[in-house]
Amino acid sequence: MSDIQQPTIERKKRVLSCIQPTGVPTLGNYFGALRNWVKMQDEFDCFYAVADLHAITVRQDPAKFRQQIMETFALLMAIGLDPEKSLLFVQSQVPAHAQLSWLLSCCTQFGELSRMTQFKDKSAKHADNINLGLFSYPTLMAADILLYQPEYVPVGADQKQHCELTRNIAERFNSIYGNTFVVPEPYIMKTGARVRSLQDPTKKMSKSDENVNAFISLKDDKDTIIRKFRRAVTDSEARVYYGEGKDGINNLMEIYGAIVGKTMQEIEQEFEGKGYGDFKSAVGEAVAGELTPIQERLQTLLGDKAQLEQLMRTGAEHASYVAGRTLAKAQKKMGFYQFK
Ligand code: TRP
């Protein structure tokens, strides 16, 4: 062996994640996932998609759905994802997702899918429409992921079980047909706040909450944001500190901290001797300050449909190229007849 040092060419690690185009994301989705996607885009080779195929497991109104796909795609850029750095695309525009999903569904057990807690929750919620897609949703998600051979999948804790299943499917496929897929790891995001409902801070903030005062949508205007924070449920102690039994204040402190970059202790110091009114206004102002520029960028992007469509097209083409190679590899390993 020569002792000449080999240059080390470090490939960036790859990540893939998707967001469903169902309704406007909340502040919880933003801090729990989206903002971290932006933070990852320099360090990693990122693929981010709008998971429209997943969305139809629950009935969608076609006209609204079409609009939401476009808006969600635009939102990815409005929050700061740069299509020059990250590959942004719409799932249904890359046919390999549906194709690989079928191959993988033949490597997924009925029992495995039956144990998915999201399936159980969603079938309880939509008892009149427990369709096959709702059941096989995780194999489609496995296809989304495995097509791009990512090392990491940044997701919220609620998607961890689906990521574990993806790993099992990949390992099973690799052991039956030979090494084909990278076995990815979930990347459960540690940064950022676990945002809770503003009306019942023991619950997660959810866009499907009946009480609109419980969540902040990324499209809420400044006045609405300020008003919702003013109405946020707290406690009767009137002292800003992080502690047990102070779920409401803890939540507001976490949101504030995630924006201004202060620790809980620093926030306590900042609001020492001040009441909840002052604190709530400060949180509302900070959130509005974070969301207003995003909303302005979103409006600008949506104002130029031709450009948006061009970006979608380019994203789909690039993604199809990468996905197509993996699909062909999987088909070959399984023994499908391929033209020379
Ligand atoms: N199931 C995810 C959610 O509801 C969305 C999703 C679809 C996804 N495909 C994915 C997330 C692939 C990560 C990787 O949030």
C-alpha cells in the first residue's frame, strides 16, 4: 500500500421528507418540521416533496385540492427553501412513487400495517371511508423515502412508526433480493418547540382543532396572531417562569424562545416583574414578525403561476431521474423483464 493520502471526497448526507397539502400548516408544523428543513439545506443534500398522493386517503375537494398543492409547493420556498439547493417537487408528478409502492406492498405484511397507530386513529375518525389507501399509506411513504436512498428522514415523532416500518421493508427487500436500498434513519428533530394548543396546552397544536383560537395558521395575519395569543390559556399566578403546572406559559415561552433564540431562564429574566399581558403581546409580536415575511413571499410566489409551474416541472424532472434509477434497480432485482 502506498502511503499517499487519498483525498477524502465527502458526499453530503441525503435527507428526504414530505408534507401533505391538506390545509394551511400551523405554527406547530413550522417549528416541529418545516423550519428544520430550512436549517438542514446547507449541510445535507435535501429532497422535499408535497405528498399529494397521501392526501387523497381522506376525501379532498378537487378544486381546493389543486389550489392547496400549488400553495404548499410555494410555501416551501416562502419559508426559505431554495430550489437551487434543495430538490422540491410534487409526489404525484413523479410516477415512480406509485410504481415502487406496489412492489413494496408485496413485501409488507398485513399484520404490520394493522399495527400502525395512525391507521387506527384515522380509521376511527373517518369510519365511513376506511379505504385501502388509508391502510397501505405507509408503503407509499416507504416508496417516497427509499426511491431517493436518503440516510435521514426528518419527521415529527408521530411519523416515527412509519419510518421504522420503512426500515423493516428496506431490510427485508435487501435480504431477499440483494442490496438495493439504503436503510434510512428517522431524524427526530430536537431543535424547536413542541408547540401546544393555545386553548388547551396539554394537547398538541392541531390545524383540525374546532376552536380556531387554539392554533396559529401560517397564513394568520398580524392582528389575528396578536388576538389569539392575547386569548391564550395560562394560569392565575401571573409570573413568567417555566415550571410544572404551567403548561400554558411553558408553551408560550417555548414558542418565544424558538423565535428569539433565548433560553427559558433568559426569558424569565426578560419578563421579571411584568405581567402576562406584556408577555403575551411580546410573543404575538415575535410570531407575527416571523410569519409576516413568509406570507409576503408566499403572495409574491403565488402571483406568478407560470414561474411556479416551471419550478414544479424542473423539480419533477430531477426527482424522476433519481427515482427512476432506483425503481429500475428494484425491478431488475425482483426479476421483471427489462429491455436491453
Ligand atoms: N406521512 C407524512 C405526514 O403525514 C407525510 C409523508 C409522506 C412523509 N411521505 C413521506 C414524511 C416521506 C417523510 C417521508 O406528515
